[in-house]
Amino acid sequence: METVNLVLDIVLLLVGIWMIFVVRSSGLGGVMGRAFNAIVVGAAILGLAHLLETLMFEFLGLSADVNETVHRIFILAGFIAMIFGFQALGSLKSLRV
């Protein structure tokens, strides 16, 4: 099961990186581009959090408590990045004509 988790963690991170490339190559600029960039960076951080959790447990031998705390800090950072992106999208409401 450990191997399956590691493979899935790597896939999560790669999909997050893929999302960044897709958004950056989409040609979106301005508020929309910044918003989507923040959202996908947040998603990539979420993928990274899972991979780091697995690696820290397997290779650093951190206790479960420390590992879970570090994991939650990364998850929080990913969600905060996504919130900034969604707030930027929300600012588009005021631009309606």
C-alpha cells in the first residue's frame, strides 16, 4: 500500500504542475490570469503536501504528530493561495457592465 500511496502522491503533484502549465500557456492575462494562477498554485501545493507527508514519514522518521502538523500547514498554504485566486475572481463582479 505504501508504494500505491507514493505513486498517487507523485501523480497529484504532477497534475498540479500540469495545471500550472495549462493556465500559464492559456494566454489569460489580467485579473483572470492572476486568479487562475493563484488557484492552480494552491492546487499544486496541495499535491506537494501529500507527497511531503509520505516522504517525511518514510525517510525522515518523523513522529505521526509532527508529520501531520507539517502536512496541515502545507494544506493551509494551498487553501490560502486558492482563496486569493477566488477573491480575485470575485473582484470581477464590480466590473460588470
